[in-house]
Amino acid sequence: MNIQKETKVSYFNPETSYASFHFVHTLKKCCKECLSLDKKLVILCIGSDRVIGDCLGPLVGHKLSSLLKNSGISVYGTLKKPVHAKNLDATLKKIRASIQNPYIISLGTNSHVGFVTLGKGALHPGIGTGKNLTHVGDIFITGIVNESGINNIATLQTTHLATVVKLADFIAAGVYMSVRPSKAR
């Protein structure tokens, strides 16, 4: 029997009052399992640096890699070294080979323009472009950068960079506030 556990998804509008506070609080609750199971936290930011509508992951990874540089938290997927469809499986193998017992926060894009989603469970990357990629992560975070439609690839190419940057700033700040080392608090 294949029983699928339902995942609760929380939505956050970065332009509303207290959205950052609620995002940080929700992510800290999700990360408690990581700490209680003595797992190593990994942040996996998925997307391409070549398409504006798909660059949210690498942009957040770029911001977090400098903020969390000496924290012991691994960040994969940056503007310099993006994790995308062609190298996702190889990156997952690298993570599993080099990090014992990883707990992965995976980040990508979704629908509901201008919102950020957060939930427990795996991210399903590639849905926006019709790709069937490996589901990844213990916690997922998505930023909704544009409407989905018939020609999703063209839609991703015409996404407003300002929307992507706003969501990246919100997510990077929230993740940092949730996972930063205790001496920085």
C-alpha cells in the first residue's frame, strides 16, 4: 500500500507586516527535527543563472554562502556554481558522499506570484519547465516569480528581475535568521 503523507504548505507575502517573523518562526519549527536527530544541515538552492525566472535558487545561494561562510552549514547552488537539471543528481551524490546524515533544505520556484512557500517534504524541481527531476530535501522553500502557463520557458525568460530579487532577499534573510550560529544571535 502506498500511503502519501500530506504536507502542510505555508504561504508568506514578503510585502505584509510580520511576514519575515512568521517565516523565520515556521522554518525554525521545521529545523527542530534536524537538530534533534543530530543531522548536518545542507541548503540546496536549485535553479539556473541563465534565466531570470529560474535564478532565485542561485541568487539565494549566493547570498547565504557569504552569510554562512564559517557556520558549518553547507550551501550548494550559487551564481558561480548553480545546481540545475543537468547536475542535480551529481550534486546529490556529492552531498551524500561528503556529508554524513544530511538534512536538506531545498529551494526553488513555484506558482502564486510574489509569495514564498515553506513546508516539510521534498521539493519537486523542474515542474515549471516540464522536467521530471529527482525530488529532493527534507524541507522545501519556493519563491513564486511568475504565473505558470502554456509556454513556461518563455514566461521564465520574461520574469521581472525585481520580483526575483525581492523574494531572494526575503528568503536569504529568513533562512539566515533561522539557522545562523548561536554566537551570531
